[in-house]
Amino acid sequence: MNVLMLAACPFPTAGGTQVLIGDMASALARAGVRVELVTYGVGAGNLKAHDAAVPYRVHRAPAVPGHRRLAAGPTWRRPVADAGLAAAATRAAHRARRDGRPFDLVHAHNYEGALAGAIVARVYGLPLLYHAHNLMGDELETYFATQRARTVARWVGKALDRTVPRLGDATVSVSRHAQRRLRALTGGQPIEYQPPAVRYGPPARQLVPSQVLYAGNLDGYQSLDVLDAALARLPDVQCTVVSRTPWSGRSRVRWVLDQGFESLKPYLEGAQVAVLPRTVPSGFPVKLVNYLCAGTPVVACESGAQGLGLEEGVWTVEDGDAVAFADAISTLLGDGALRERLAERAAEAANRYGWEAHVAQLKEMYRGVVANAGTRTAAGRKPVSHPTWTEGVA
């Protein structure tokens, strides 16, 4: 199988989506799939060294002057970067066909990736699989401050949710919530489900103890106001935040610069409680899987927990309930036996999110998309059903 993968984001970075895409491309390549990944001309670290070390080929769009931001969110330079992404993907598809090694399909991540991927798919007659990591109707407004801007962003986001998945032959979503919403919005478009997998690796050699840990970006959709309000009720509790962005909340925390996953592990495994205050349900937080792999009990809002509960080591509270969030943290910190039970359950639940099963499912999806590729009509690509697809790893 030959796959042209599009990642419409700075790459690589420590962000959950970028880590997931990189691990996915690597796992597929090691499983015998030829993967060529097209992404932006910006990312963290030494890009040439990264691109030479990974087991798949990387094509980069031309760097856009001033476009150095690694965090998610709209900027006026992003459309220019997306145009470059579409051009780079078209060149990669042309080169592959010229060399007698054409791609079998396009696998596009994020909304801009789907838009660029649709261009390549139409030009070269390739089926398109869109990987939905979020819903813009839920997330886009969180990047804006004024009510007017948030209202416009919400309207634009919902319009994108209705239209972008229709561009391809099928969609795979990382969350059940997004799967249900996209099915309803697209009138029966094939929307499948696959939660994230992680490549955690061996445990840390040395732990960095803390009472409470939050790891990841500090963007608006993470609902960090809930955590901030909960910590204000727990003045004697120490919280460590490991992120690329300095903490700007009112509550005092110990902020640590995220210097890569291996440097994060000692914090993940050394924490008594990990927290996930996210109330936006459309994406599956990769940090949640990392918490489970570390064997750390989790306190989470219901939307962020993605259906996991105490049986998986996750104590959930109602979305936005900072009082219940604080109470859960306090209870766990005061009950070592309960923490130990939840830690064991978390470690057991982590086994569901390994790459071996996920790669097998992805390869099955690829075969279904290629075998049942939509037929060209005057109105565009007509999606068809994929009866052999599984419902994902629960």
C-alpha cells in the first residue's frame, strides 16, 4: 500500500496531534506501508535531522516568512502555508506517478489537510481518507476573545464541519462525539472511529515527584479556567504544569518547559494525580493516553474523559464543575489506597492504545477506501459504504 499523508500543521512539535501523526506514519512504515508525508515548512527542533531519521519520506512546503508559530490556532499566514502544502503534495504525487510508484490514496489530517488533499485527489484520481482530530464548530471560537468574533468563528466552524468531510471518500474520527456529529451533519457520510495510540516506550529511570500534574498545550479548548478555579480552592496543593507555553493562570503552579516526551516521562510517572479539565468533546486528548500509560490516576471533566471512568483509572466530574474537580483531587491526594487502585486500572487500560492493533485497523481502512473508491459524477466524488470496516478500538 502506498499512502500520501498530509499533515496541515507545524511538524514535528510536542502537540498531541503532531505526535500522533508522526507515530502513525512511523508505525505504518514499519508495517510495510510506503508512507510519504507532506507538511508545513516549520516545526520544532532540527527539521533536517528529524526528516532524515524517520522511516518515512517527508516533503515540506516552502517556509512562509513570519510563520514560525508552533501552537494551534488561526493566523493570516496559515492560508499561505496551506497553499504551499497543496502545491507540495501535488508535486509529490506527480513525482511518484512519473517514477512508476503512484500512490493508492491520500490520507489527510486536519481541515486544511483535507482541503489540500481534495485537490490532489481530484487531479490524480485518488481516493481521499480524512482524519478528523476535532470539530471546528466546537474549537474554533476558543481562539477568539470578543463575543462577536466567537460567534462568527462558531458559524464558520460549523460550516466547515458540514462540508469538509464530504470532500473525501470516508472519514475516521478520533472521538465518538465527533463521529456522531459528523455523521449527522454529513447525511450518512462514512465516519469511522479510532482513538489515538501512543508509543510510550520504557519507563523513566528517575521520577520527578509532584502532587498534581497537567501536561500539554495551554490553548483555549483545554478549558484551563476549570483547573485554575479548582486550584484556587486547594491553596496547599502543589500543581506542576509541563508545557511549551508559560502558565498564565491566577493560581500559582510550578511551570516546567516541555523539552520533549522523554523529559516529560519523569513528571508523568512521578505525579500522584494527573488532571484533564477539557470540556470540548470533539477531540481525544493524547495526554489522557499518556497519563494512562504512566499509570497515573486521572481527574477529568466528562467531555475530556471520552467515556472512560473509574474502571480505567479516570475520576470524571461534570463539565466545568471546578468544585467537584477540586474535591476529586483532594480525595485522591488524601487516599493512597484509592490512588493505587486507580493507578493499576489506568495501566491496564493503557493496553488498549498500542500501535499494533491500530495499524491493522488503518490498513483495513485503506483497503476499504481503495477497493470501494467513490465514482466520479458531475457533482464530484460520491461516497460509498465500507461494510468491512471495524468500529475501532474501544
